[in-house]
Amino acid sequence: MSIREQPTTNSATLGSFRSGAHVSILCWDTGAPIDRNTVWYRLAGRPGWVTARWVAATGVPFCGAVTGPTGPTGPTGPQGPNGATGATGPTGATGAAGVDGATGPTGPTGAAGVDGATGPTGATGAAGVDGATGPTGPTGAAGVDGATGATGPTGPTGAAGTTQTQLLDSPLNPQTIPAGSTVTLQGGDCTTLGSFVAVSGGENQVGGSGEVQTLTSSPGNSWTISVHNPGVDAATVNVTSVCQPV
């Protein structure tokens, strides 16, 4: 039995197994049909695929459901340094004083008059105008930034998804085909898994001197095939349904 690089006979051959050898299988997937059997097994511990046409196996998981473990969370990076405080700007210069006006000429001295009576005390003069507001002082330096808070904990891992495609063997396996006869055989009933139907399937001859011939195959609740045994003795066949949800 040949080992292929991909699940098809058109890909490169990586080696072979002799008849009756034990094979370590990682998972299954569909590929090029071999005698109407579209199931291929991916090998465990080495690269390559083998057709399920010549392998008897049960309970093999679908390759889409096989995943590796989640890696650990990386460490928190160090806090960066604080930026430097900018320098205080200079105070603006005081504006120049205005120019004094010219002094007028002194007038002539008048004749001394007669002293008059003392007049009443004059009213108190109005308060003087407030002086101008002094300049604004310089802005104080900025405070130092606070330290960065610790990283929060990693959330829990989500629940694993459910496998959608499943292989289901017939409880009647291995099924017998008398010598020279044509019979109808079925794989497992996919409705026993819930809302599932058989979309394809496969058969594997496990007994008999003559190679059985698959005449017809059809999907449904179970994978149904019509098989002819041209041999001179009875043949036995295992039939499997490939079940998917509807």
C-alpha cells in the first residue's frame, strides 16, 4: 500500500506498507476516491496519507478537529522613562516711559489784593485711580507622570468546538456476500447521532478470495451500496457512513 504526500494518487509517493502491517493514524479527511471510497488517513509520527480502501480502523477523529495546545502568555514589557520637563519662558520687557510735556512761561505777578474772609473747608477729593496690575508670574514646572498600572489577567480559554463530520460503521460489520451474488449493504445509520445524514461513505473488504465490485452507491440516512462477489467463496465487507449535520 503506497504512502502519498497528499490524499490523492496524483501526489508524490513517500514510501509504502506491506500487507498486514500495523499503521499509526492521526486523523481522517476526504480526498480522491479509490474504488468509490473517498476517505484518506493522515499518518501519525511521519508525513503522508494512505487510502482507507485498504485500512481497517475505527474511532479515528476528523482532521479538522485536531488542534495543538495554546502557547503561554508572554511577559509584560518594562515601563518607559518619563519625558524631560520643558524650560520656563523669559518675562517680557517693561515698556518705555512717555516724554514729559514742555513747561509753560511764568505769568506776571499781580498786585496784592485785600485779604478776604476765610472760606469754608473744601470737600474731600475723590480717591485716586488704582495702579496698574503687576505682570503674571512664571508657570510652575509640570509634575512627574505616575507609574503604569499592572497588566490585567488573561481571560479563560473558550470551549472547544464540536466535530461536525463523523464516521459511523454498520453494527452488522463485517457483512457477508455469498459467492457469485450481488447484494445491497449499508453503513451506520446517521440519524442515531441526531440531525445527521450520510453524505458519502466507504467499504473495506476483509475476507474472500475474489475482489468484490461496487456497482452503485447512494447517500441518505445510511451510505447504501450494491456489491457483487465474483469469487468462488463468500466475501466479507465492512461498510462505513460519513455523517454530517443537516
